[in-house]
Amino acid sequence: MGKGQAAKLTANSLKNLMANYKLVISSLRHALRNFTLLCVLCAFAAGNYFAQENTFIQNSSDFLPKKIALEEALRSRNVEQKRDALVQIRNFQTQEASRIAVPALTDKSEIVRATAVFSVIFLPKDEALRVLLPLLTDKKELVRREAAYALGKVGNANAVNALLKILQKDKMLDVRAACAIALGEIGDISAVSELIKILRKKPSTKEEFVRRSAARSIGQIAQIIQTNKTKVLTPENFLPDKYSYFEKPKYPNYVETFPVFRDAKEVLILTLQNPKEFDDVRRESAFALGAIGDDSAIAVLRSNLDAKDYYLAKICAEALKKIALAQSMLENKNDK
């Protein structure tokens, strides 16, 4: 083969290669368009589904025709069928629907029991407490954990003592963390002392989530007492300062009104200062200090305004504004 023929052959090979390359690119583009269309269709379908679900939830009269079918599903031997029925029951968000789910709390399957706990949270608070409390001592970790979370959603202060016992004694860290979170959602001040004990221990990797939950719940309890706000966002937002708004506290001199928060404040300051502490725990500690609103936390919060952790810096800035608001109210009160 001559050099000319070899050159032509090479050129033809390159042309074929480029043609194949263009074909592959075209196929990929076509596949991408189809995938994008599929995503849009899925999103549209999901939107319709959730719209239907919301309508279904709001129209509790739709429950009556389904009641018999749901009861039959819960009597079946099929675990997935039971779980599906429990999800439907939960979506009604009514007392009547929740009562159908009560027998499932004693089902043989731990998955069914764990699913059922969130299907009964719409019962009256005392009734929900009565049916959920036994599950805090269930043999299965999953059920105990979910029961604790559910009790937090119910928000019955009569659950606090039982949650504190599990928080102290349960060997499973996930269960203890769930109890700490539930105590914060209930917002009862009697839980603060036990939550402080968790933060007094040295940071341990295995207990990171329990520590984070304890710090967050101390802040949440303080926030509920101060403003009646149960929702916690840390940081609350990333809007410019002029758009930030914080609820006025009911008790400007908070630690004097509720002395237990004096101990909490001191532990939280130490936690925030500790360079060996986990980032999430420090963030939640900063939030809690802002919720308490005592000016003794100003120095440590200011020292973290330039922290490499942007979230921590933002939370500290928000905490300082909350403290400034409390101090301004206290000064105005003293001037009168």
C-alpha cells in the first residue's frame, strides 16, 4: 500500500470516526430531551397527585366510604397493605380516622407498629398519649424511636416524664435522640435540666446527634415559652437585615424569671466556645443562646461572627439581634 492510499484510508477513518461521534452526540441530546420531558411529566403527575391528596385530606367526608376498606386492610396479613392503609389514615388528619389505626399499634410486625404511631397523632392529646406511651418500651428500637417522635408531634406535656426516663436509660442512641427532639417540641421547661446533662459530657462522635438534639431542644423550649413559636430554623433565613423579623419575647429578663436557663446558658456558652465540639452542636447552641436572650452570651456570639462556618456566623448574628431586642425591651421597662 502506497503512502497516498494510506493517507486516504486514514482520512476516511477519521471521517467515519467523526460521523460516529456526531451520531453519539445526537443520540445523547435526544435522550437528554426525552429525559427532561419525562422529568416534567413526572413533576406534573406528582403535582396532580399531591393536589388530589390534599383535596382528599381536606374533605373528611370522603373518609366514610373508605372506612370499611381501611379496616379490612389492617386485618390482612400483608404488611405492605397495612402500611398503605395506615398512610391513607394519617393523610385524613382526623380523630375518626386515627381511631381506626389504634389496633395496628399492637401488630406483630414492627414495621406496622412503627408506621401506625404517626397515624394516631390526630387523636385528642390525652387519648393519643394513652395509646402511644406503651410503645416507648417496645422491644424494637425502631418502634421506640418512632413512638418518641410521635409524642413530640402530639405535644402533650404529660409525656415528658416518660420521655425523660427513656432519654436516661435507653441503650440505643437513636431512641435517646428522638426523646430529646420530642421534649423540645413539647416545650415543657421541666425537661431542660436533663438536656443540660447531655451537653455537660465530653463530645463523643457516637453521641453527636444526641448532643445536637439536646442543644436544639433547649433553644426550642426557650423559644416556645418566649414567643409560642414551635418551629425552629437555624439560621432562620438568609435575607438582608432589613427583612429580618424576630418575635418580641414575653420575658426580657429570662434567666431571672426561669433560673434553670441560667445553668443552660452557661453550658451552652462553653459548648459554643469548645473547638472540639461538633459544628451542628455549636450551631444549635448559638440558636439556643439567642432564644434565651441573655446579654452574658454577647461576647461569645460576637467572636463567631467571622467564623469559617457561614451557618454558625449567621446564627450568631441572629442570636445577637434577639438579645438586643430583649435588652431593649428590658431597658424600656426599667425606664417606666
